[in-house]
Amino acid sequence: MNRKERYQAFIDYFSRHQPIAETELDYENPYQLLVAVILSAQCTDKRVNMVTPALFKAYPTPQKLAKAEPEEVFDYIRSISYPNNKSKHLVGMAQMLIKDFGAEVPEQVADLVKLPGVGRKTANVIASVIFNQPAMAVDTHVFRVSARLGLTVGAKNPLQAEQQLIKYIPAEYVHVAHHWLILHGRYTCLARNPKCDNCAITAMCKSYPRLKKAQL
């Protein structure tokens, strides 16, 4: 199976069996998703979802969050990884939203990455999930799964993986393919013990023979 065929098999399978794939972060508007994605860096979505209800109740708008002290925000997110930095980022993000973007979450990745706490991955998530743009956010799951499947070849960092995936995945599938890769990595193609026996796409997986041999 060559690379083009591998991509086609990937899209064919997931478009049939998982046509609707969405983020597992809980949110009700773009502002809430932006906060949740910032918090999710190096932290599980499950943990973030445990924290955000109280946080959103206390700071339901960027205006409220912008007036908070980082120490106040810290109390709500202390169980999240790196709460000191993230509390500062959240307040700074809200202040910049108001100052530079009229309290609205911007659509463009180039604008999103200007916000404190927002890297390229976070910006791509917002652009993809909220604005349905063909943006590919590459986290550890996407980076691992795309390499194992053979969708990316020789990518040394998330940007290189992103560029390869964007090149080969049709634009109309990019936003949902991001979730296909994340969810497959989260529940099936695990980092240490991939569940190859429960995987339905081993026929297209470039790494399956090696992974299966290692499990014997």
C-alpha cells in the first residue's frame, strides 16, 4: 500500500464508521473552548472538564476573567498541570481579547497565536473546531498515530507532521481527521500498549507488523 492509498483507506474507514468526531472538552462558546484548550496542554480532557464548570461560573466572560488576579484563577485550576503559568496566561489572554479583538475570539491562526498561552496547536484547535477551517492541530496523539499509520514519514516535530497531513488530507476532511487521529490514539493506538487486536485499521497500518511482533 503506497502513501496515497494509505490516506484514502484512512479517510474511507473513518468517514464511514465515525463521520462525527468532536472534541471531548466541554464548552458552550468560543471563549470557553479557548480557555479549556489552554488548560488542556499536558493535561487530560477529563481533568479539564472537572475544573471548568466552577471556573466558567466565576469567569463567564473575557471581561470578568480580565479583571481577575492570577492568584484568584489559580484557586480554580490548582489540580491542572502548571497552574501557576496557566492562571497568568488565562488572565493575559482575556485582557488581550478585550484590548485587541473586541472581546471576540479571532478566527485566524496568526491572530490566535498572539494570545498568551496559545501556541500553534491550540490555535489550530480553535480554528478547526469553532470556525471549521482546514487546520490540523498536532498533539502527542496525532503525532504518534499519524507516524505509526504511515500517514507521516520522517516528521521530526509537530509542524512537519502538520504540513504532511495538510498536504495529503482533502481540506473538507482536515477538521474531523484531527479528531479521528486523537481519539484513535487515546483509546486504541496507545503509546505504550497499543490495542492492535481491537484495531479495525491494521490492514493500512504501516507499523502493525512491527507492533504485533513486539507484543508476542
